[in-house]
Amino acid sequence: MSTPPATTPSRRTVLGGLGAAAVTTPGVLGSGPEASAAASSPAPAAAAGTRRTADPVTYRDKQIHIDGEPALVMGGEIHYFRLKRGDWQSRLDKAKAAGLNAIATYIPWMWHETPDGRIDVTGRTRPERDLGAFLDLCIENGFDAVVRPGPFTMAELKGEGVPERVRREHPEINPKGWHGADATTPAVDYLAPAFLEEARRWYDAVMPVIARRLRADGRPGVIACQLDNEIGMLDWVSNTPALTDHVLRDFRGWLERTYGDGLTGRYPFAGGSDGAFDKGVREPADGYSAALMHDLGTFMRGRFARYVDALREAAEENGVRGIPFLINIHGTGGDRGTNFPIGISQLMETYAGKPGLISGADFYLGDLTFRNVTDLYLVNSFMDATNDADQPVTALEFDAGHADYGNDLDNQSGAEAADLKTRLCLAQGAKMINYYLFAGGFNPKLDEPAGDGNDRIGSTGERHGFAAPVDPEGRPGFSYPSLVRTGRAVRANAAVLAPMRAEYDDLALGFVPDHYLTEYHPDTDAVRAVLSDVEPVRGFGPRGALSRGMLLGGYRYRSVDLQAGDLDPARTPVLGLATGEYLDTVVQRRLVRYLRAGGKLLLSGLLPGKDMSGRPSTELRDALGLTPGKTLTDANRFSLSVTAHGWAAPRAEIRVPKAQLCTASRGSGADIVLRELSTGQGCGFDIPVGAGRAVVVTNAYRCDLGFWTAALRRLGAEPRFTHDAKLPGVFLLTTADGDGGRLLHAFNISSGYGQEVTAAERGKPLFGGERLHLPGRGAAMLPLGVRAGGLRIAYATAEISEIADGRVAFRALGDEAVVAVDGPARCTGAKVSVEGGRTLLRVGRREFTVHRG
């Protein structure tokens, strides 16, 4: 971590070995002679700084490789600092029983720093501070480790894991928000020189302990290191940008470099003194406030990236190399993920396309239902849209408990919640999942009373992790049995899943990161206009109908970052996009070029007419030949209604909450497919544009699967895999390896309504035409052409439950299952037939084993 000269904090002794990789950096505390003392536990892995011929953990082609082989990391979060040292083993035993292969943990700075300012990572002051001992115990039990050493850790720790001393001794790092108000959270200016120095001192203490335990020579060890946690989240949720004097000087320089001579036309205070500049930013006027919201968010992206670069430098200089660094993205709330892309927008420059960095999701969604299934789908899909061709999808905080987070018996998710969400992540190519929180614990007392009411390290009282699968006392909770079943099912299929990639139809959903640059929003009319426009439609579409209609309509769709570059119609034949009136001019031009080159666009929302700063921008609607008129809303005594025409008909007239009435220009060739009932004016159009075509829906049409699939088929998008379910809620996804093997991931998210379905690929029945039993809130991973245990499984209507040499065990979805194996195979009690060298085994048991030969 590079630290500019700054106010020097008092010098402090660090307890914890620096290892062979320790370096002396001028101006950085903790890296000189006083940073000494060895860790108490032996180092099982190579010494810090040792050069290896190959990195033990890498990633490529959307896969994680450990010791050169594709791997699926299934972890559980255990907070060693919230447990007595003697209880560590029992929690690891429960993780092992759940089929997990990794343990993740926060490493809180505020826990390891003692009142005298020294840092204890050896257990000198408390045995539970012996970080090396905990990591060693994980390794001895065969677990890999994912470490999360902050500086911020959150985890319901006071000060969000940063010692209160740091803020007290360096008041200049504490943010000021709009109108100079103090921050309402313990956020800091990440790049304040004093904070970087303090954070470097912490890393100099903790990273060598980690470095000596990196995975090496085929032995378990640390396989990934998260840098900070939920960066930018505190500022976002409190709407308090860190407008310190230091940040404002940096922001002014960025604006001058970005806009040059045009800056004074954008901001009236741009040419004035620093005082005038600071006042203009902290107390924005309505006229430029929308531009400020956009610019401030864009600027902060770069600052967060610089912060991560500094943390990575400090970690690597302390010997943590050869493993990926992780960025934890935040953004769910109230069992919804519609705001999650704000976190992606904030942090994408910290990881996107950067070697050695992987992003991960942090989500709490409760039950997976019709309402939020596309929330999780787009959490994964939008993250992947900002990843490069190698970076895999991961989930670093996956809610695995029963959701009674307040221990108040006022909430509970279903037993199948974690299972469904796990399976959806895997179907979308996730290669690392960390169940958070796997085991609860207790908030110990602070070393010295703080007079804050309870004098504990955490904010949840004495107990923490009430809703975890393993409760604070170590007892299995509500969700533990179901999580064990999920963990074992995933582990049984891990060797099959690890080398696979998600497959997609010729359809993508557009992601516009700048639609989510709304985390810092001054309270002005101009900003409220932007928020009221983009928030109801961005990403998902009005009422969520576009994204949900695509998924439940049978499409395996990916997402594409529309700000990353031009679209190639050969790569993305059909694009769905949800937008309001605000859409960046560059993106509009990109869409026009895409259409004219032969691309097909399904646009849902409103016709764009402004850029993100609120300035006129009409290039897309001009190319479509549409002119917007009135926007009507459904209100008391006015039932706003829409009728269907052309290929959208016959369809019943429906009420809608909002409709933008538009007129098509003469000669545009536009056909009206939706009309507002009282005026007869169009609010849905089918328009040829150059070599391409657009279907434009400017009303909040409901999630009518028939309508949305008809629109997509009009544009040439056909789902490769289909089913004949009688009720909505069933959808099929697939992952495939490079050897012709595939898993069909079948989902039924309806509550309690089991369905019998036949699946088909391009109209040809799969599984020999056998019916698949999908219980309500159930899912299955079914093999197609998969090689396992020395057999090639042509298909099976049962899920693999174990793979061994010469045999594969299965668990049936219903009372009977059929397994087809290429070549000879046998199964006790099965009805056997042979067709063209393929052995068909019909088994009337829930669990059975198929043997080769």
C-alpha cells in the first residue's frame, strides 16, 4: 500500500511475524524494526515470499483451478473470534458433515488490536486471538481457507471492524456529507493518508500469518483473500459521500482532467476558489445537481479502485501471492436484489478485467420466489457482464440461515431456500459459494469498557448468528439439515460441475451501470426526476416483467455491459433492455449502430430523451422514428388500459399502471402492437431499423409470458430447451463441459405445486421422453452425456448422489427413475433393456447405484 506523507500516528508494536516477504517502506508504520515477533503456530505451507513454479490457485475460462485442476469451492463462514478456542473443532466437524470443503472467516482489526495499540495475532492476550492456530486447525481438518482481513469487516462489529482509536486519532478521515453534515455511519475516507498508514500497519501484522499458510504442494491452505468488505456501502446506504477536504481536492482535479475547458459550462463554481468549489459540491444547486450525482459516482469508482490497488500492494509485499484477491459486492435488502447493481456499479473498476481479482456477491434474499428469482439471476448475470472472459462468478456471502436475524420469531425462510439459491448460482456458473453465516457465536467483552451499554465487540448483544445453520451454542438450527442435504448433493456433483460453463440462448439483457450511479443523491428536484425515472425500470424492466418474462418464458439469457463497447449482432443477435427517459448518449448511439447492423432490440420502459445529466439526447428514439407524447398513469376513476394488436393479439385488454403514448413517423414502417384504450394511441411498436428490428414497449405491461415470448420470437429468439409445464414457475438452465457433457438444471419455484414435465431440446424430447417430477420449490441437476465413475451417462431422470470408480449412485426425483448408459451397465433390481449399445435401467427405488459392465 503506497502511503503519501501525512500526519504520523503514534508508533506501535505489532505482535505477529512479518515473514520473509516483509519490506521496509519509507513513511509506512509497522514495516520497520519494531514490527516483530513470530506467530505462535507452525507454518504448514511455504514461507511467505517463497517462489513457486506455479500458483496453487488460479482462474481461467470462468473456472477456478486448484493445483491445476478445476475446483468447486463450497465454504462456510465461522468466526473464530466469537467462539472459545475449545469450540473451534466442533464447528469444523459440523462443516465437514455438511459437505463443505472450505472455511471462510473475517479477521477483525478491532478484535486483534489491544487497548495499548498493539496488534495481537498470536494469542498472547487471549487464546482466541491466535489467528494462525485457527487457520492451522482448518488445514489439519482438510479445509481450504478464504480469509477476509478487512480493514473493514462489518459483521455486526462495532466500528464496522475498524478500531475506534483510528477515527479518534485521525478526525480528518471522518466523512462530511451534504451541507457539511457529519456521517451517520463509521465510514472513512479510504484514501486519506492517515487511514492508509493505519491500514498498512494492520496488514503488516496480519498478512504474514496468512502468507505462511497459503495452499502449497497439494496441501490445503489459504486459497483466496478478500480485500476490505462491502467497499462504499456505508456511504451509499446513508447517502453520505465522503466529502472531506482531501476528497474534494481529488475530485476537483478529476473534474478538470475529465472536462477540461468544458467544466465551467457544467458547473458554475468550477473557476472559483477551493472554498467556492467545496460549497458548490456540498450544497449543490438544482441546475447542476443531476450532473454532480453522475460525476461524483463515476469519480468514486476510480477512488475505490485505487484503494483496492493499495490494499493488494500491501498484501503482496507481505507475501500473499499466488491466490486470487476477492471483492465483495453488496446491495440486497428486504429479500430483494433490485438495488444490488448499485454495488456492481460502485466497485466494477476494482476488479473488472484486472488479473488476480475476482468479484463476489453478498446477498440476503430469503425464500426464492416468483417475486425475487430474477433478482438472484441478475445478481449473478450483471456481475458476470462486468467480469472478463476468465473471471468466474462467486458468492462470498450467501444467506444460508432461516432469516430470523433479529432472534424475534418474526421471520423464517423455508427449508428449501438455500438449496434453490445454491442450485441457481451453480446453474449460472458459480465456482465459489460461502454460506454466511454457517455457525453463530458470542460477542466477547471488550478488553476495556467503552461505556456503550454492553461493552461487547458486536452490536447484536451477547449472542450472534441466531439464524445460522449452527446456532451460537453449536446446536443444529432450522436450516442445518436441509443445508447438509444441499452440501452433499453439490459435493457429489462437484467433479462434474467444476469444469462446466453456463450455456445461453441467443439472447442477452442489457446492463447499464450508469443507471445505478444514484448512491449519492442530493435532495433536489432535478435529482428526484432522475431517480423517479430510472429506479422503477432499470435493469429489470417496469414491474420486473421484462427480466422475469425472459427467464420464466424459457430463455437462458446472459447479460451484457452496454458501456463496455459496441455490440456485435453475431455475438448478441437479440438484446433486451429496460430503460427510462435517461440513457447516456454514447449508449444510445451504440444501440443505433447495433440495430442498423442487424441487431434485434426489445426495449421496455420509456423512450430515452435525456442523458444521465438531464441534457437532451434523442438519438435512439430518432432512429426508431418515434415521438413521445403524454405519459398517462392509472389513477382513481381512470382505469388505464391497453389492448393488443397484430402478432400480440389475441390477448385480453389489461390495466397498466403507466403508459407513454407515442407517434410513429411516416415511412418508419412501424406497426402498432399495443394501444392505450381511451385514446387509441400506440404504446407498443414493432419497427424495422436498418438491417435490424426493434420491439418497443412503452407501457408497464404485466408479466404475461405469452406476450413477452411472442415479442422475443418476433425478433428471432427461440429457447433451445423447452418444457410442457401446465403452470408457470418451471424453467431450465444448462451447464456444459468441453467433452460433450451437460447438466440440465430444472427448477420449479412455485410454492407447493409439484409439476410433471417433459423436457425437449429444439423440439426433440430429452430423457427418452420420460416425465420429470419437480416438486414445488424444488430443483434437480440431471446429467446428459456426462462421464462419471468410468461410465458415460447418456441421460438420467435422477440426480447423481455419489461418484466412485466403476459406479455412480443416484437419487430419484420421484418413485421411479430411468438411467441410460452408453455401453454395458447394471443395477440391482432394475428393469434392463439394451438399445443400440445403450443400456436402459428402469429403477423403482429412491436411491440406487449403477455399476459399469
